Amino acid sequence: EAGVTQSPTHLIKTRGQQATLRCSPISGHTSVYWYQQALGLGLQFLLWYDEGEERNRGNFPPRFSGRQFPNYSSELNVNALELEDSALYLCASSEGLGYTFGSGTRLTVV
Amino acid sequence: ILNVEQSPQSLHVQEGDSTNFTCSFPSSNFYALHWYRWETAKSPEALFVMTLNGDEKKKGRISATLNTKEGYSYLYIKGSQPEDSATYLCALVSNTNAGKSTFGDGTTLTVKP
């Protein structure tokens, strides 16, 4: 069974650009969660999608957005990139017994 | 705001030592507590899901306990091995903020051969 897959592995963007990160959950999982780990900080909750809808979001500005597709894969979009958006972005899916995480996308904003 | 604190921040032990670390939190205001192991260059891996006061879980040499009344969970590793070297995270799943888990900053364990 394939795990949670994320792409790209690394992404380098210039300040002010937009970044798009992708995630495919484990087959059969309808929920996708996005977390950010900025340098020196712990994992911070970003977004939760379930059945195609945004169900909850963390304390992040509106330029962090995303969507979930009918096949339950998800995109995270970060607009107007700022230097402090440089971080590891983890996607996870769950059946309620803890998260299964992807390997992450390392976003670097220069 | 749900604050999750883990201690110690880092730990260095010799192979064969047993060790434990703590996850502290405001009591009762959560649905479940999860423990994860995060090895360098890999994804966090779920170890335990704990839901009840007095809950105890065991997987091989690793076990965990939960005390919701006093607001802490312990993770124990018996006879540490170099492959146990990782960052151990605990996370509280909120019962008021749907879908959100609040993670501690983790305890980084290094086991020397």
C-alpha cells in the first residue's frame, strides 16, 4: 500500500512568488492535514481538508490556502511568499488512529 | 491555547540504558494524545494513540502511560539501541478545535553504541 506522497521534495522560490505543494493521502483516507515546521519551531497546524471541504485552519494568514480534489489529493498554495515561509511542509492523512505523514516539501524562499 | 511541553529537549544515553521522557499539557482538554518518532530524513511515524486516563501502550521495548488528571504522559524506552535515536514528539488532538493537533517541540534522543 502506497503511503502519503508529497511533491516536490524541494522547492526554491523568490519572495513575492507563489508556491504550490501537492499531497496524495493513503488510499481510502478522506482527510488531509497540512503542517508547517519552520526553522527552530515545532509542527504548526495549517489546514484540514475532509471530503473536499476545508474543515479547519490554523493561525496562518489567508495567503496560505489550498484545496482537496475529488480523489482526496490536496494542494497547498502559498501566495506572496515571504522569507519566513521557508519551512518544511508536511502533509498527513488519518483514519483516526494517528497521522501517517508524507516525507515533506522543503520550501526555501530567497 | 493548548500548550504542550516536552522534556528534556535532548537526551544522550549509552546503548543498553533505559530512558524516559515527559509530555505535559493542560489536563483533560483534548480527545487523544499521540506519540510519534521522527528519524532524521524520514517522516514522523506514529507510535501510540492514547485516549483514556491510565491508558498504557507497549510496542516492543517502548511503552507509554497517560495521566489525564495530572496532565502528563511518559514515554519509556527499555534497553536503548542506536536505532532508537530520533526525535520523539507528542501531540494532543483537540476536542474543541476539530482536526487540529498541537505538537510539542519534541525530545531528541541520541543513543551511543
